[in-house]
Amino acid sequence: MENISLNHPVEWNGTKIGKLAMRRPKVRDMIAADKSKGSDAEKEIYAFANLCEMEEAFIQELDMQDYTKLQDAYRSFVQVGFQSK
């Protein structure tokens, strides 16, 4: 599990969300994302929403700087030797 602090919190359903927790992905998560519809970016959003237990629409509201943090966290789970910032 990786806790990710957002530089730009998002107002969601009346609550300001300033951090997310992303769990480590399983092979079944990769398969589910691959089966989801849309572009590669939309499949990645699906995967991150699943791993953070948030709605896809929430992930789409993130500032790109914070979205990059999610990408880094994901890479740290799947790439040997990669460390998130």
C-alpha cells in the first residue's frame, strides 16, 4: 500500500480529498484493466481507480501533477528498482 499526498486536493461529494491510498496490483487487476473499454489512458484511469478504490470520474479530476504521482506509485509496484518520488 502506498499513501499518496495530493498537491492539489480535489473536492469530491462535498469532501476535500488530499490523499489517496493505492494498493499493490494483482494480475487480475491488469486483466480487468485490459478488458475495460477505451484508450490506453482510459484503461490506466480504470486501473488506478480500482487500486485506489475511487471512482474513475474522481481520478479524471486530479491535477496532472498528482496524476503523475499515481503513475509513479504504480511503477514502483511493478518495476524492479523503480522508486516513486
